[in-house]
Amino acid sequence: MKSQKLSLLLATIFCILFVITYLYNVNLVSHLQRFQKIVKAYELYVSDSKDFSKYVEDNNLEELSYLVEKQIKSQVRAKIDAAKQAFRSGNYADAAKLLREIKDIENPWLDEVYFYLGSSLYKIGEIESAKFYLSSFLDNFKYSIYRKEALLMLREFSDGELKKKVEETLNSMEEFKK
């Protein structure tokens, strides 16, 4: 009888240890799979893949969301630089096309986007659109380095209330310098 109880006790302990080991192994496999997904995401990020942000979202990798934002900003900056180069080369339509793609993406260079977009549109003859973007620029980016240049450009092709507002702003800027 005693040996049966001992055998039963040992079998119970063995079963408990087996269940604990099994659950620990399941947990390790789960962690390993998550780390494999993270490594794959880093590979996509390093290769500057467009699938990176979708992969992070699809696999619920919140810890990499800062890299998604960083990649978006990097892509936006690259497009701004390409648009500025096109603008300087006289390819205003190309510059406008690039800037229209990123005008609604939140980034630290929105003043630059709106200024160059308005300027490009003016150069290709889309005066009303140019007025819209340059006016929006003036309303939203009061401390931009492009402000005076935008005002001077708007003064050239605006009329009515807009022209009056531009003149007043330019005059106040001149008075402030004195």
C-alpha cells in the first residue's frame, strides 16, 4: 500500500512538472515568434521597404511605432528635397506633383511644403491654387523663414482684400525692422 501511495505521489509530481514545463515551453515559443517578427520588421526598416509600416501594423508591433514615424518623416524629407531640386531646375510641375503627395502628412517641414507648392503652382500658371496654398502658408506659419518671400510673391498676383492684407503685413514687417 505504501509503495502504491509513493508511486501515485511520484506520478502526480511528474505530471505537475510536465504541465509546468509544457506551459513554459509554449510561452517561450510565443516569445520566439514575436521576436522573429520584430527582427523581420527591422530588416524591412533597414532596407527602407514600403511594406514596413504595414508589417508593423499587421503584426501589432507597437514597440516599433516610433520607427514607422521616423520612416515617414525620412520619406517626406526626401520628397521635399527632390521637389526643391526640381523647382530649382525649373521643373515646376514635377515639384508640384511631389509636394501634393505629402501636403497632408504631418511633418516638421509643412511650411516648406506649402511655400514651395504655392510657388510651383504659380510658376505653372495655377494662380488660384497658388493663392490658396500661399495664403494658407501665411495664416499657419507666421514665423517661417519663407514668409517674406511668400508675401512678395502673393503681392505680385493677388488683388482685392488679399492684396490689401499682404501689403499691411509687409508694411508691419518693415516697421518692425526699424
